[in-house]
Amino acid sequence: MNAWFARNLLYRPAALLRGEPTFRLLRRYRVSQWWEPEELAAYQSAALARLLHYAVRRVPYYRDFAASAEFSSQNLCAEDLSRFPVITKAELVQAGKRLLAWRPPGTTSWKTTGGSTGVPVRLRKNRYATAAEQAASWRCYEWYGIRPGDRAARFWGTPQSTRTRLRYRAIDAVLNRARFSAFAFQESDLAHYFERLSQDPPVWVYGYVSMLTQFARYCLEEKQPLAALGVQAVVTTSEVLSESDRDLLRKAFGAPVYNEYGCGEVGAVLYECERGSLHLMAENLFVELFPDPTPEEPAGVRLVVTDLHNRALPLLRYDLADRAVPAPPCACGRALPAFSRIFGRAYDFVVCSDGTRYHGEFFLYALEAARDRGLAFEQAQFVQLEPDLLKLRIVPAPGYRLEHGRWIAERIQAKSGGRVLVRVEETEAIERERSGKIRLIVALPRPQATTSSHSEATGRNSEA
Ligand SMILES: [Zn+2]
């Protein structure tokens, strides 16, 4: 479909009908990304003050909190945010209706975020907040040369029920995107996917890392000329993107690869810019960085965010349970706070018996090192059997030998100082989650106190 047609005659009117000022906010966010830091700080302070005032007056959870902490709802300012409690995913679920605002402005819609932790969260959003989320995403896609309405190929899960499937089909049509299902990924499906892409080449490709890499590997092996399709950018999301994955995708698609990080609860959080920094969507989110007292590998700070726009279910100080490494101001010149990396995507870490925490990245390093040495495997997953014992499930590639798996196991044992033991098991395939994602780490269930900091913070799958 023609991009202009899709943008102006489908997406724009659809957004207007839904009461979502996506395009107006997009125009604003194109400008605000170049604000001076002081201007951004002033904007955030004003937005925070309005939000706190609103939350204390309209939301039972915060009204009761303010009452019990004995502070007045009058003259609340941005600095008062630190007096409010940090809220974890478990607490969000537990608080339920008490977090819903009384008579929020405009229409609202419900959003269900995925449940790789077994706890799906239902969240209410007002349309303005939804639009703000989308506008921030489009602003960043523009960094990659992508505009609303440009033809997209989306490698994603497909909904199970017919009704939802039809609804997503309509959304896909309006957004001019073709969907490639995570649940049909046999070789014959991949051949068919390549054919579909050739017939209607996308401007950009979006999806889970595990799906895109599998497809890319297939195209390289079968000598399917994927790079000849003229894709402008590949945007990955929801799963950890390793450097070797990035290289593979760049080579197969013949296009730059950018990483997105977000979550169903607050939407887009970080986007990689052309200089490689991960920028915070600071017009929508205020972020606080918390040091983490627990020993862990690798080290970083905890991200706690406040959604500045959601008036249907105001989320103050929401613990994303992910870790990031803050970076100095980016050479691209944008004032949006920068990070050099994001890891420990919430669900993928294991806690050993002595409390040491190992994030997904720690295990990913070992897999990377294995690939660098030419060890032959397709996919791998770590399942925690006991606090200090993991099972490495490995899908062999041609040329795989027993030593290959053993090498990874030994490396992890060595790097953890003997703390983590790894048993290797070969398998034909690794199952996907209901959302379509593949988990790198399947950890033992943790007691409430720790699982609470354990949110499904990566998938933005609720949005189809
Ligand atoms: Zn930058």
C-alpha cells in the first residue's frame, strides 16, 4: 500500500476517530527532543506537579497514602514524588481497582500486558497517554528514516481467539503492516515468508530478536536475497539483542539494526539513536535511578519510572525491575537522557543460594563467546533447576559436538566462580511463550518480595 495513502487516509483519520492526538504530539516531540536540558527539566517538573496533584485527588490508592503519610494534597511539587511509594508489578496487580482514577478525562481503553511471569496485568489508559506513547515511538522511528504509514513487516505473536485476530488484522491494515507469525516458523513457513516479503517489500522490519535471527539465518543459508529487498531499518524489541545477533541481522537484511526497549505498562521507554545511545522518552516518562544493594552480574542501576500522562491509572514510581547503565550526554545532541545499555530484562535472571543475581546478559556473554569460537548451535535456554544448578537446553546446528555444550557450561561455572553449575541437554526446539517470545532464562519461582520486582518489562505485546 502507498505510504502517503496509509498515513493520511487511514492512520491519521483512525487516530482522530479514537481521540488520539498522535500526529499532533509527534510534531511536538520532533521539536522537544532538541530542547536544552533545562527546558526538559522544567517541562518534567510541571508535568510531575500536575500528576501528583491529580493522583492524590482522584486515585483512592494515592489518596489513602497521602492521608496515612499525613501530607496535604495542596501545593504538591515535583520534589514530592520521592515521598510516594515505589510500586512493583505485584503491588500493581494487588492494588487493582484502587489505582483507577475517578472520572478520568476523555475515553479510556484497557490494555493487557503479557504474562511471562504468569501474572498478566490489566491496565487502563486514557487515549492521550496512548497517543503520547505512539508519538514517542514514531519520533524515534523517524531517526531511522521511517515514517508513519511506511510498509512494515512485523515478526510477532498472533492472537489465539478469532475475534482478537480479526481486530489485529484491522489494526495491521490501518498501520500498513504485514504480520509474520511466531507460531509458524518451520522451514516451509520461512520460505513462504520470504516470498511474501519479495512480493511486497517492506520499508522496515520489526520484531522479536529470536524470530528475526532465525529468519535471517535461514535466508543466509538458503541464499535467499533478503538484502536485495531494500529494507531501510530493522527494529528489534522484547528480547535481548546481542552483538552477534545484530551483526547477523545487519548482514542478512543489509540494513542497520536498532534496539527498542519498552513495556506494556508504560509503553516505549528507550530507543537507540543513530549514535548508539539508548534515549529515554522523557516527554512521557520521568525516570529515577536506584542503586541495587544486591550483588549482581553485570552491575547497573534499577529503573523506576513515572508515567507523566496516564490519567486513567496513574503510575507513580513504577519499578521496571530492569537494569541500565547511564551514559554521558549523547553526541547526537538530544537532551533526552542516555543509557549505554539495558539488561536483565526483568524476568531473565537467576538468584543463587547466596543471593548473587545473574542477569540474562551474563549468560548471553557465554553464548556469544561460544559463537565467536565457532561452536555450532541454533538456540539455547537456561532453566534453573535448583538455586545453584542450571540446565542448558541447546538446539544443535550442523557440526555440533558434545564438547560444544560442555564448553559453555564450563565457562559459566568458571565465570561465576564455581557458584553456578550447568548441566547440558540437547533438544530439538525451544518452545515459545504464549506471546511468541523465547525466554533465555527460566528461573525458579521466587518468593513474593523478590518476584515483585520482576515485571514483564520488555514485551509491548498488548498493543498487538
Ligand atoms: Zn543520541
